Amino acid sequence: MRNFLENLKQALGAIKQNRLRTLMSIAGIAFGIASVVTVGVISQGGRDYIYSELETYGLNSIWVYREWEEDNPFAKVREGSGITNDDYAAMKKKICCPSVMMFSPSVYPEEWMKNLRVGNSFNNSSVEGVDVDYLKINNDSIEKGRNFRKDDIVRKKHVAIIGFQLKENLFGSTNPIGKSLHMGDVKFTVIGVLKFKNREFLNAIGATQGFEVNERMLIPYTSYQQIMGTKDIHTMRAEAMSGAVVNKALDEIIRLLHRRHGNRYTYQTESMLAWIETTNDVLGMVTLIGVVSAVVSLFVGGVGVFNIMSSSVIERTREIGIRKALGARKADIMLQFLMESTYISVIGGIAGIVLSWFVLVSLIFFADFTISSAWIFLSAAIFVSTVVGLLAGYFPAKHAASLSPSDALRFEN
Amino acid sequence: MIELYDISKVFELRNNIVSAIQNINVKIDKGEFVAIVGPSGSGKSTLLSILGCLSLPSSGQYVLSGVTVSELDDDSLAEIRSLQIGFVFQSYNLIPRYSALENVQMPMIYAGILEEERLDRAKLALNAVGMSDRYDHTPAELSGGQQQRVAIARAIVNNPKLIIADEPTGSLDEHSTQDVINLFQQLHMGGRTIVFVTHNMDLLPYATRVLKMEHGQLVDA
């Protein structure tokens, strides 16, 4: 421990001797470490933030619906959505689709925005007919009331689950559960309110196409089919067993549909994979930029530390000779100079952490940003600056250790 | 204690081979107080640095207390310097930013002695050279004679059998010279072997033996 303090004293002495050079190298390492920490925390935080919005669709969600644009413009356009209740029943048999965890039909008319009314309050909302598992697939949860039950579906009940904002718009602060709501002439009883979903970022980049997720109304798909007079399912929603089998799950569903309809329809599919990939690509780019700038400034800082240590060894040649005469082994001298270069570098690392702390605090202040697992980046910063210090100090320290004691003692400066 | 057989040392200087000492043969017994004299460039310092294990001879054999030093590696030499040899230099060679007490502790740090014992022994050594009231002074705060006394304390703190001194009074006034030579006499009385280089002929009567060097060789005194 005393050796540690002794070496710290010496490192601080070296800093005093070469003030400008030392400060420049510390700054170089500080910028390097600051970019490592800042970029690390930002890309981690950004990932968490974007993923939390992507999760509002369910990361393993898939969509299957009919492709209406026929390749051949002279082909007779067929009727129907290409997915029926019978198809749904067939899908639900385990043998069809082992990669699918659960299904829910999604039923909606071409004009899916409906004017909803409660007393004198109106709201233009999207209305969707769904099954019991829809909430799980779409990562929805109930804020108040309950989900649909099998019974609601089978008996085609006129019950509704409404989005958080829709509830605010139509019912204000009163409890909507058990109250009624009109879609045109048809009356529904509210049984549940959905939790608020944040899609601020996706709205901002236009990915939601103006769809107000918190103003939705969900009703049993059977009820909607009855109202619309159809047996069609307009989109089949499903959740894959895992992210790895999303494409396999889509294949299984499409194959079943083709078999049952004799290839008379073509289908479109969607999943979250493309979004997840885009997110990872963008964040990967951010990380790459950060890594490059970190490497450059750490290199510059490291060269600075190397420079300081080299001149320090020359200036203290006589001291090295004295220490050797008094019994210092090569390893003692080596360790002393390595510790000095590491101290300088770690001081730079700590300065870098302070720097990135300022950047991140202003980020939190100006943007709605949360820092997660910051300690990983802090320990990485300390680790990286230690490694830079050891690398930069290695050759000067080795040179110091290999000096011949009699030559070093003769050295005059 | 010290046996030198056919010791030579050559240096390479800009592709020229320069011979510093040639074919030195000498034995020094335990407890001797030996002065080495000779003109500048006669090889005194080279011989002293070989005796102090600071450098190895180019050829020949050096046996110190039965150990053939000339065959040892760097770390073994460091261990011998640490435990068996104490150095005193003309320019004191204290480390400027350390106090007297810290300077005297340095040989013990490299000998792996724990801090508590180090402090006790460093104080004893400083007391022995009459520096008991200067523990916390840095070299800049001490006179030349005082610095040399601290250096002597540092040289004896690990209880070495051999003291090597390179013109120990060369930078000192008459009074301090006397202090230093008195300390050396005490060490000699205490049974230590001392080898020193000097230009000061007044010191020769204190030595038990005088070795004279000329052109890299020992000549009769």
C-alpha cells in the first residue's frame, strides 16, 4: 500500500514536470473514455427506448392478410379476404403450425374508422374484431375491467374494450365499466380499458401512419362479422413461439392457407423482424462511430502518455541508477513506471467519466432518456484506461528497467 | 572476502574498444579498510563499480564471500547489492523529493522489510550518524555534510558486510570531511569491510591498505 501511495506521489510529480504534455494526454484519454461511456449509454438507452415501443406490437407478432393487388391486371378479382373462420379453426389445431404460440383473427371493414358516441361525446376511432388471445399477442394489458371471455366470442356479445385515450375522451374521469357506447345504431357495453401505450418515437418517425393506438376499440370478432354480414377474417394475427422462428411460423400459416384455398389467393405477411433489424443497424452505426472516435482519441492520449513516460525515464535516469544500487530489481523499476503511466491514464479515464456524466445529465434533462446499466460502462472506462496506461507505459518502463546501474549513475542531467 | 582474478573491463565507444581496466588481481580480507587512489581515468571508478556489483567485468572472475559474482544474472546481483553492499557516493545521490527518513528506508523497501521495522531501523541509522533531529528534512534542506551522513545511514541500514564509497568526501569541506571519516572509522571498528576511492591524500593514513591505479592497472603503492 505504501508503494502505491509512493508511486502516486511520483506520478503527480511527473505531471508537474510536464504539465502541458500531461494535460494533453489526459484530455486525449478523457475524450476517448467519454465517447466510450456516452455512446455506450446512449446506444443502450436508445435500444431500450425503441425496443419498449416495438414491444407494444409484441416482438414476435406476425400479420397475414390477402394481397389485393393481383399480378395479372386481367385476372378476375376474386371475392373475399382469403381467410375464413374455417381456416382459423384449422390453424388452431396444433398439427398445422408448431411454430405458432397463439392466434387471433382481426376483423374490420374497409372503412375501419368508426364514429363512436357516448351521450353527446363523439370520437372517431378504429374498431377491430378480435379473439381472446389478441391482447397477449399485441402486448396489451387491461388497466381496468377485464379481457374478453370465450363466452363473449361464442355468443357474439356486444361488449367492448377501449383504449385509454378513448376512455378519457368519451367518459372523462367517470368509471366506464358497464356503461354503454354507440357505434352507429349498435350499442356496446364497455367491459375493459386498455393500459396506455407509448409510441411517441414511432409516431415521430411516421411509422404508425397516424394510427392512434390509445383510441382503439376492440370487440369480439364474431360480433363484428355478424354486424358486417361476413365470415371473412381480414388479418390473421399470431405470435411465434420465439423470435427465431418468426419466418417459419409465417411459412406454416401461408402453406395451410394455400392448401385450403388451392392457391387461389396470394398473401402478404409482416413481422417485427424488419423493425428490429433496422433498429439494430442504426444503433450499430452509432456504436461504430463512438468506437472509432474512442479508438482515435485513446490512441492519441496513449501516445501522449508514452511520450511523457519516455521523457520521465530519461529525466530520472540517475534516480533509476540509485534505486538499482540500493537493491531494486528489474521488476521493481518496471512496476514503478507502469504504475505511473497507469495513474496518468486512469486520471484521464476518471476525467472522461466526469465529462460523459455532464453530457448524459444534459441528455436526461433535454430528452426523455433513462440510463440503464451505466455501471458496466463505468467499469469498462476504468478497465480501458488501465489497459491504455499499461500499453503506453510498457516500453518506457522496460527501457528504465533494463538500464545498467553503473551507466545510469554516471548520467548527468 | 573479496577475490579478483584477472579482471578486465572494456567499453565500446563509437565502434572503438576502450579498455578501462586490465588484469586486476587482488584479495581484500574481511574487515579491511582499503583506499584506492590514482589519477583521473586510471580506472578507479570502473574497478569500484565492479566491486559494488553495479557492473560485471568483461573477463575474469570476481568472488565475493565465496560467491562467484561475475557469473550471476541481474536479479541476483540486485539481491547482493540489496543485502551485502552499502554505497556512498561523492554527490550523495539522495532522492530529492524524499525526506531523510524516506531515503534511508529505500534499501529496506527493496529488501522486502515491513514498514514498521523499516521506520525503527531508519531512525536508528539516522541516530547513529547524528541526524536524529533531521528525520523529515528533504536533501535540499540539508548541508552537504548532513546529506552525506544521511547517505551513510542509508548505506548501513541493511547491515551490509561491504561498504563501497566513491570519493565520499570529494564535495565536502574540511569539517564535514572529518565527520565522514570518523563515521567510516566507526564502521571499520565495527568489523565492516570498506573500499573507497579518494583524491584526498589526508585520508590515506586512516586506511589499512592503499591500492594505487595507473592506466587501468594496479601498481605498487
